Amino acid sequence: MSDSASAALFIVRVAIGIVFLAHGIKHFRNREKTMRWTASIGFSSPSIQWFFMSFAEIGVGLSLMLGLLTSFGAAGVISLMTVAFWTVHRHAGFWITARPDEGWEYAFVLTAAAWALALLGAGEWSLDHALEIGADLDGTLGAIIAAGGFAAAVGQLILFFRPNRARATS
């Protein structure tokens, strides 16, 4: 892989990683607020949602920033953004500037970038490359891992998302 390709993958990984790490820290520090919000959009078990959301976002952020188990980090992005799309953004339309809710363009871009990372891998400027596991985790296996992130999102929605109950209590 060329240095410019590795640099491009590094930039994408670190940028997305910073976004998720920051979100995870924010949710972790604001436990009660995050729990109220998840309940208000229709999730049962807000404490479980807070825990998994916070630690998934922190884990995804670190994974992508370090380039460690990058396909799994990408799967986490896909999972988190699929849930965000379905629960919050899909009704607002495409544009993120839609009000009162934000549209789904941001979630779409992050998801597309995560699929690209799962397929391409972390690049040579990563711990995956240094540990010589990168080639084992990208390509077809990366796509399978990424699809697992989507499946995890569907499972979470089936198990915990009850939007009608949230509307009834609002």
C-alpha cells in the first residue's frame, strides 16, 4: 500500500475515532441525561442503553484512532449509526439541518466511511499492520465483520426499541 493511501486511511480513522471517543465520553459523563434521552426516544432499559452506548463509542473511537482491530471498530460505527438512523434521524429526511430533528446525512457518511475502512483495512500506519493482523481482518472478512455490526443494530432495535411507548408517555 502506498504512503498516500496509508495516510488517507489514517486521517479517516482518526477523524471518525475522535468523533466517537468524544461522544462516548460525553455520554459516560452525562449518565442521567443520556438515560432520559434514550427513554424519551423509545428505548426500554435506559441504563443498559447508557452503558453500551458509552462504552461502544469509547471503544470504537480508540479502535479507529489506534488502527487496532479496525474492522471491528468499523462494525461498531455501522451498528451505532444504524441505530441512530432508525431511532432519531430517518423521519427528518436527508438534510442534517432539518429541524426539529436532524436528518440522516451525517449518519450516512459515517456509515459509508466505516464500510470503506472494513473493506480496505487500517493501512500501514496502524497497530493492525504493526501486529501483522491487518490483512487477516479486511476485505471479505472485513465485510462480514461489518455486516455483523449491522446485525447487532437490528438485534438491539428488536430487543429494546419501543417508540410507541415513548410517544404514549410524552
